[in-house]
Amino acid sequence: MTWLVILLSAASGLSELAGVFLVVREIAADRRRAQELFPTAEQVPRRERSYPPRVPAPGPNPWAQLTLPRAGELEQQVGRGLAMLANAMIDLRKALDTQLDSSVAELRQEAEVREAEIRSHLGYVLAGSIRERLIGVILLAAGIVLAVAANVLSALG
């Protein structure tokens, strides 16, 4: 009967230790996953921007002093200048829209990747680690039952 008490006590101790070990290991794994889930934000260096060279202002026309400008020519030159300005504004708007569209697409792609990573981590934390925790709790309860049985046998013997 003494050997049975010793055996039950040893089994209860090992079972309790194994149960506590499994539960602690899963809690530590959850903490690691939470740290991976919310890493510190890294500072991304700002992109170097480049622009086309500035257009120099036209110099004085040496022939302009010799002839008087005609009203029709002056009107055409102003009209061409305004058309060039309007075309430049349209091109600028197109370039800005293209840049904005690509930036939005890049941000959406990064957000989708991050969301998939978060869903993976949450799925693990919410459902993935339950099995080993349950086994740990069962081992702990079995250890307690074995310890009670060993104490009862010890008291009877």
C-alpha cells in the first residue's frame, strides 16, 4: 500500500507540473504573438522627390524695338500663352491624379496585408491555443485527483 501511495503522489506531482507547464507555455506564446501583432512602427524615410527644371523667362527681343507689335499678333501670342498655360495646368492635374491614385493603391495593398496578418494572429489567439490549454487544465485536475487519492490511502493505511 505504501508503494501505491508513493506512485499516486509521484503521478499527481508530474501531472500537475505538466498541466501548469502547458498553460504557462501557451500564455507565453500568446504574449509573443501579441508582440508580433503590434510591432513598433518603423519610420520610413521620406522619398526623394525630383521635379523638372524651371523654364527660364524669355529674354528681351532685340527686334521688338524696331517694329511696332500689331494688335492681331499680340492677341495671338497672348492666346498661345494662355493655351500653353491651360495645357500645363491640365497636365499638372493629370500627373497629380496619377500620383494620388498610385499612393491610394499602395496604401490599400499595405492595409490588406496588415489586416490578413492581424486576422491570422487573432485566429490563433482566439481558437488555436485552446487545445493545449485544455490538456494542461485536465492534467492539473488529474494531478489534484491523484494527490487526493494518495492522501486518502495514506490516511487509511
